[in-house]
Amino acid sequence: MISDISDFYTQNKNEKTIVSFLGEIVPDHITEIMQRLEDNLEMLNEHTKIKRKLYNILIEALQNLYHHADDPNLNDNVQSPNAICLVDSCTDCYKILTGNYIKNDKIKAFENKLDKINQLSEDELKQYYLEVLKNGEKSLKDGAGLGMIEICRKTDNKLNFEFVTLNDNYSLFILKIKISK
Amino acid sequence: MQNLSIEGTAKTPTIIFDSQMGLLEIKGRSIPENSTEFYKPLFDTLKSNAGNLSTPITVNFQLEYFNTSSSKCILDILKTVASMKKAGGQVTINWYYDEDDEDMLESGENYQEIINIPFNMQVLPQG
């Protein structure tokens, strides 16, 4: 059982985690997380291609949190965490895990958009990306835009996501991304 | 004639626009949260110069990373440059990429297809 985002963070942080974040997702925090990722990959002597891929994917995942995370604590005076991000370095891959609050009434439309992305072949995904790039994201306002399409394209995998219901109003949106080493 | 110079940061590229020299350069990382806001001064400058440019224009894109939010702005910049060419201007677009960065090369190829102007694809030396 997960009671809130902090709980989820504690359950998933482990000895393989090289970047971890639990807090309010704001531009300065995104800059710090990206810097930590770069520093750690440098220390691990990671290959440029993998570094580039991870960097590109993580920035999209974090900015997705920034633009779309809902905040159940808006009326509180104290700022509570509304997002988490973990990057694990495993034997044959890196794993990115992000989590954010989402209002339950937004889930259906968002899920449809993600399902649509997951149904597309590599070529179709590229065409879809170009279509959204050319025509704008306004028509996709209720869900994933270029960021999610890009994550899917760059990982060569389907989007691995789930919604965990917390209460009548909010759920956690969890995105798991795997990048082969 | 207006010129523009913006120094790069961890999330935003260095931008140089010199109307006398006919140079537009965008170099570094472009991963801001609000790209539209960041690129607005460049758009304003390009628009105010669009009708007055008598020199040939060279556009250099040398990006290390760019996020999807910037990708739309890059397209809009390229469309503005394309409109200068349509109006009779002489335009050269150089797209720089690391040799092993196929994604950056592919992005350049996508853009040149969309705006229908051939780019000079330039490989950056390793290191």
C-alpha cells in the first residue's frame, strides 16, 4: 500500500540509485537533478551515447512532471513534495522512475493518449512526432505531447506506466523507463 | 537594424544575431521549461529585421541537447529564416552535430524536410 508520494519514494530508493529527488518540482530543482546526473555519469565513465540518451530522456521526464504534476497540497502553507525521480544504475541498464500526483478525473484522457503512443510502430511514431511538431500540441492538450512521444522513441520501448489510486481525488502517475547500457 | 546577443546558461544556448554580418548562431543546450518565453527576443529581432536584410544570412545551429519544448521554437525560427529566403534573401543553414549523434543528424534532416531548404550537415570534430 502506498499512502503518498514520500512513501513511494522510500519504497523505491535503493543501493543502485545514483540520482534521487523527492520534492516540489520547480525549474531550479530540474537544473540540479540534471547536473547530478551528468556528474554521476561522468564518475561512472559512461559512454557519450548512453549519457546523451539518458540526459535527453530525463529532461523530458522531469519537464513532464513540471508541466503536468497536480498538487493535492495547494491549500497548505508549507510546500510538500509533489514529484519524485529516481535513476538507478543496474548491471545492463539504467532505470528512470518518476512519480507525480494526478487528479483522478484526468486519468482517462491521459491514459488514452499514452495507449495511442504505445500502439504505434517505430515508423508511425516518427510520423506522429513530426505531425505534432508541425501542427502544434494544442490538439493534444489533455494528455501527452511531444515529450512522451520522444521518451518512447528514444528508449525503443513501449511506455511503461501505471496509476496508483490514493484517494477519491488523486492518484499517483508512475512512469518507468529502461535504457540499455 | 537590431542585433542580439544572449549568453548561454546550463539550460539555454548562446544566441548571436548580427544583422550587419548576416549571422545567426544558436549554440549549446536548449532545455528551458518555457522555450517560447526564452526565444521571444530572438523572434522579435528576426521579425523586425526580416524586411530590411540586404546581406546574405548564415544560420549556424550547434546544439548539444534540445528538449521537445525547444523543438517547436527551432522550427519557428527556421520558418522565419525560410520566409526571408522566399522574399529573395540569400540563406545558408549549417546544422552541426557530433559524429556519433545520429539523433541530432536526424533532427536536422527532419527540419530541412519540413521547411524545404537544404541544410549543410556539418560533423563536429571529436572531443
